[in-house]
Amino acid sequence: MMAILLMMNIKILLLLAVVAVIAVSCAKIYSKGSKSPAMAVNTFTTIGVDEFQTYIATPGVQLLDVRGRDEFDEGHIAGAVLVDVNDTAFVDNAMAVLDPSRPVAVYCRSGRRSARAASLLVARGLTVTNLDGGVMAWQDAGKSLVK
């Protein structure tokens, strides 16, 4: 009887040891967050007006305005391509005009729609940077728009 209890205790201890090793391994994976390839999360960067202006002047960066046509026609950042994020075909339309191998800078009026657009685009594998505060912040900083 004592031998059976001893064997059961040894099996329970071994099982607990295996569970502990698995738990520690999982904790290490989760603690790495987006740094871990197994746990990589598609994210985008949001930057201020001056940094955005410098960024869009970098060769190869694509500039995407995700507002509506009327807003775009009222004034947009020079060199921007328009793809309305509220269009149900936004992702398809954006992918038709963007080169996925090049970074994308996005903006809208206030930064809310462009953040949504950025999320949709990074989910497709693009590298995206969002303008914090959108065109409103751009104009408040004294930057010009073209019509």
C-alpha cells in the first residue's frame, strides 16, 4: 500500500513539474509581447507634425489621405493620394495604388480615421505611420495645404 502511494506521489510531482515548465515557458513568450515573432502584433506609428513633415520628405515614402473627396479638394498635403477609408472597398483601393514594399504615411482630418486606416493597412503587411492630429494639427502648426 505504501509503495502505491509513493508511486502516485512521484507521478503527481512529475506532472506538476511538467506543468510548471510549460507555465514558465508560456509566461516568457507572453512577456515578450510584440518583440517575439510568435506573438508579433501588427502596429503602426503615430508622430507629430514636424516629424511627419520630415518623414514624408524621405524618398520612397508614400503619402495617403484617407478623407473624403470633398475634404481632399478643400486642401491636402502636397503629393498625397486619396483613398477614402469610409469606402467599403478601402483596403482593395489602397492596395491598388500603394506599393507594399514601401512605407506609407497616412492622415485624415483629426487622426481618428487615419488610425483606423493604418490598422487596416498594417494587417495587410504594410509599414504605416500616422499623422497625430491630422490636417487640423498640420494647419495649426502653420503648414500649407494644396488645392
